Amino acid sequence: MPLSPPHLHLAVALDGAGWHPAAWREPAARPAELFTARYWTDLVAEAERGLLDFVTIEDSLSLQSSHPGRPDGRTDRIRGRLDAVLIAARVAPPTRHIGLVPTAIVTHTEPFHLSKAVATLDHVSRGRAGIRVKVSGRADEFAHVGRRTAPTVSGAPTGPAAALTAAAVEKLFAEARDYVEVLSRLWDSWDDDAEIRDVATGRFIDRAKLHYIDFEGAEFSVKGPSITPRSPQGRPPVAAPAHDTLPYELVATSADIGFVTPRDTDDARAIVARIRHARAAAGRAEDTVHIFGDLLVYLDDAPGAAADRRARLDERAGAAHTSDAPVFTGTPAELADLLQQGQRAGLTGFRLRPAALPHDLERITRALVPELHRRGAFRTAYRADTLRGHLGLPRPAGRYAAA
């Protein structure tokens, strides 16, 4: 008798009022609350009611724009956002199970600072933190931070990373690989039992169990140790978007989760094969690396309703909305079919981008998830207390600890 396939992993990507630029004008939207703690807590609580593995929270170092590489000056769309790591820290206490994966632009932040922020989030959430690392080649983000000059093509500042020279892109991704390596070493720089906390003897820590990491790279020189004790998961999972060769290699060498955008099942199989090949070349053939497909979703119970809603949103925005990810428009049963096809192509899960919040998030949690339950394709209860547990990832031993 054939074995049943493992359960799908599901996440949602939270961004503003939803991924469609006109979503903030929908009747159910809450534009007046976008910068409040209650708004984000409500969204994450809804995702947790749906038993999802984790949420990701978008972030950037420039205002949102309809152009991939420069500001657009528009005032009819949401502009401005809260810090993703701080949102995750705020929503952690009122939630109990769901993983929290904020985004960080690693091109312009220091790994030491991010390592302690994410370790703190892991402590606050009792083991549910992750981090989504993102590379940026945008000239305006370089200008906002102001510490170095943006990569150039023919002497002019560039916009989207796709316009950069191959050497510039390689440098950005090499820096990202080093960045994740520094994060990992800093998270390991305290042994699990470094804290003694013995009031009688007056010893709080065992200094021999704090370790220098002594990292030297092209962009970073970090001595360590961290100032934050080792967190519940040891190393919070690292995720990264991956849409081409260098991002695939970043996932294969440095991440636990990759978010990919296959056009169809054949493309999904090819991407999975490329990442597996790169993973083996990096000496990680035995490591679990989850590959999630990204989907922008318009989801309604009645046939045709999602397509009508999408058309209404496009009309309100003044143009058809396009996406780097495939777009699904349909019913929960149709989406469940698509997810299971992707699973058979080798994807271990999906990160769904709700077109409008809270509508599409609620259809995911209250209609898609029950449909997957009927098919035996998704968990019916949380069976782990940590994000690593949800993903079936072991808790790693600290690399510096004595055997």
C-alpha cells in the first residue's frame, strides 16, 4: 500500500492591507489601523487559527513603489510601513504556536545587530522566530543608509538588481552568504548551558562557554561573542527569496527555507532540482531545506467571485496588477488542487500572499485549510512548540560547545 505524502507546509506573507495596491480601499480593509499593534496582532491570530506554519512580514528600506527600482511618487497607494522585527516582537506574546518570520535587508544592516534582535525574538516567542534575509541593489536604499555608493552600470546609479552587472550581483549575494554565516556563528557563540544563575556561589555565567567567532570576510570582521544567550531554537530558521541562479545558491548554501516562484509544475520540478544540486555541491545534501512556492491569491467560495473581485480591484487601481509570483484566482478547492500538484512536483510548502486583507487571509484559514483537512493534506492541530518543530528541523548543537 503506498505511503501517504507528508502534510503540506503553509505560510502567509503579510504586507500592509494586502498585495494588491488597491486593497486598502476594500470595504473590509482597515487602513486607519495599519500602523497599530492591534491590526497586526489580529492578522497573526487569524493565521494561527488556521494552524499555519508561520507568517512572514514584509519590510524594506525605501517607500513602497510600483517601480522595482525607484520611488514612484504616488499618493493613491499605501506608503510607509512599520519595522518587521518589531512587529514580530509585538505579536509574539499573544500568540502561542505560529512561527514569526520578519524580513531584513541584509545589504544595509549589521549582522551583529540582527543576530541579537532575532535571538531576542526567539526568547520572547519561546522558540518561534525565524528571519527572511533579502538582498537589495536599489540605489535609493543605498542613498537612505548612506554608508557606501550604490553599484553602478556605465557610471550611473542602478535601480533593480536585474540591471546590475553580474559582478555587482555576485558581490551582493556573496555578502549575504557571509552575513548568514555570521548570524549562525553568533547564535552559537553561547553554549546552551553557559548561564549558571547560581545565587549561592554568585556565578551567573560560565565565561568558558562564551566563544569568540573571529569571522573575517570581505565585508565583515566580527569577533563575538553575542551579548544574547543562546535562544530556544539554538539557531532560528533562515529563509530567503529565490528567483534565479544566485538566489538559488544562497538558499542551497545558507538557508533553511527558500521561497520560489515557478510558472508551472514542470518549472517547479526544475527549480527543486537546481536547488538540490546546489545543496549537494555545498555539502548539505543531508540537510533539510524547505522549498516553498509563492502564490498571490484571490480566494472566494463561489465560482467566479474571485475573478470579479480581482477585476474590481484592478479597475480601482487604474491598471491590472502584476506580480513576480504566479497569481491564483478561484475557489478553495481549486487552490487545494494546485497546492497538491506543486507538492507532487517537489515543493514542500507554499507561502500564500493574500491579495486583500483580511478577506483572502480568512478564506485561507476558514475555507482552504478545512478543504485540505478533508483531503488529509494538512495538520489538524499544532504538534510542536517551535518553528523548527513545525518544519521538522532538528535543533542544532552549538558548533563551539565541547563534545
